[in-house]
Amino acid sequence: MLWIMQFSGFFSAAMMMIVLSPSLQSFPPAEAIRSSHLDSYIRLPSFQVSTSPDSQDDRFSFRKAFEFRNANECGFADHKTTGVCDPTLVHAAITLDVQYLRGSIAAVHSILQHSLCPENVFFHFLVSETDMETLVRSTFPQLKFKVYYFDPEIVRNLISSSVRQALEQPLNYARNYLADLLEPCVRRVIYLDSDLVFVDNISKLWSTNLRSRTIGAPEYCHANFTKYFTNSFWSDDRFSGTFRGRKPCYFNTGVMVIDLVRWRRAGFTRRIERWMEIQKSNRIYELGSLPPFLLVFAGRVAPIEHRWNQHGLGGDNVRGSCRDLHPGPISLLHWSGSGKPWLRLDSKRPCPLDALWAPYDLYRHPH
């Protein structure tokens, strides 16, 4: 496959596990049209988010991506006329956070590279900083996207301390408000964390049949579900009783297909907020934004193949550790956990699987 040939220099023996996966051989990657400015780099002197006002933050310097075009079988749609409400679009939502910006850019790059119809993907970027739109447009000039400002004050008083400070950032909770932030005509969206890359066509995930469910995600029913809540939660029937009559399984909220019509109709945002309010006074969990989703949706999720979230590659929340791939085919790699591939690569102490993230990195290292 062309993309493997292009990036073979980056891949270790671990890459062969993915090359052999049926998921990577089931579609032709969209043709990449080489930009005449391929070797140019994007630097934005006016973009200041650094805590040091006297120096430019090098985290916001990225190369311009290839220009990706639809394959012939994608057909033609006049997106300029219909805009975000075009029913043929695939909608993906992802945060643009200062600390994880490099990961978000790589995630977008991977989606475009593996999409059969990349021009049909519309990105909804959730931000709490300004000037992100300029950066995205400079890195992906042809990208269809919109930036949505998420006010941190909406959840500031709802967030409780967690096992890891990164889990306490307000933008982590923006996914709770997608139904309010996105246009009413957007009926479905794929929510994605910033620390993942696709190695398959996002349209396959988009076409997931949710049946009567509001969200779809890979479920892990062999996981010890009780560990996601405190002893006080399980000992109080007012709280633990919420799972009565359903069989809850763990699912990772970093990859979810969401039916926004059902979400809005059922008022799930308020239900999640209610559990966050209970947490403030009763301390029923320790893991940031995940448990409220489990409380509302666990046991009521449309199951998706595990290939769409090979998660945990960042190690655990307590200490750094390298992880292996789970058995089976792979369509999405997710560095959930405390270790992020860009940090480990920069420190010259990467885990073997971090080489699978590197080809999608558009960061321009300072000279």
C-alpha cells in the first residue's frame, strides 16, 4: 500500500502487526495530491499562548499538510452551498487544547490520509483558547471545519479533583455539550480524543448502526467495572442502584459515535451534570470525565468492534509504561493514559508503538 511505502522508515516490527491486519487492506487510501508548497513550514508569529510573554511558543509551529482529494467513487457534493448541514458529510469533533494540540493535528492528519473521501469529512474543533482557527487553516488549507468556543466557566464549579491533573481540565468536559454547541442540523458526530490516530477509513466508523442507542463505542465487559467508583458509591443504594436492571460494561469515551438527535431529546447533558454535582458532595469516583458517562450510558451502549479503539497505549495513570497491541484487527490507535507519544519521542525514550504515531506528526521542531 502506498502509505506504508511512504512511511516505512518510521515503522518498527510492531508496524508489521498492523500491516497484516485485514482492516488496513480493506480499502484503497484516498489519493494524496502533492502540494506545490509541500516543503514549506507554517509559523505564526502572532499566535501567543505561551505562559512566557517574551518568547514564541514552539508548540504552535506546524508543517503544511498534503492536499487530499476524494477518490472518484465519492461522487460530488456542493458543500459550499449546503455547508455544515450537508447530509453527505461525516462529522468529527475533537478538542484543540494547548497541551495536546500536537496530538490533535496528528489525529486530523491521519483521518485525512486514510479517508476514501477526505473532502467529505467536516471537523468540529472545540477550543477554550483564541486564534486556533488561523493555525488550523494554515496547516490544512483545504479542510472543512468550524471552531466552537467552549467557556471553561460552564463546568468550573462542577469539576472535582482526579487521580491525574490533566483529567481536570475543563475542555475534557466539552464532549458533554456537543449537542448544544453544534448546529441542530448535525444529527450525528464522532467524538475523538486528541491522542489517537486512524489507520482505517473513518467512514466505516461513521456508518455504525446505533439501533435504538444514543452512543456507540467499543465495550470491554471483562474489565473490573467496580474499580471506576469508590466504595461509598457501591455501599449506597441511592447511587449503585442506578445500574439495577442493566449490565454495565466499561467503555472508553475517547472514541464515541453519538446520535445528537436522541441526546437532545433525552437531555443527557443535564443527566451528566447531575452526577457531577453528586460527586462534589459525595466523592463517588476518581477518574475525571469518564465516570459520569458510565453512570448514564454503561449497559446502554451500541457495541462497536474493538478495532476502533486500541486504547491504553499511553500506559496507566500512575506511572509510565509501554503497552502492547491487543489481539485482533486494528483501525484506530489510542494513546490514552499518562504517556503521550510526542513527549516520549522528543525525550528520546519512546515506547515501540510510538513509531506508529510518528508518521502523522506535522510538528516543526525548532532548529
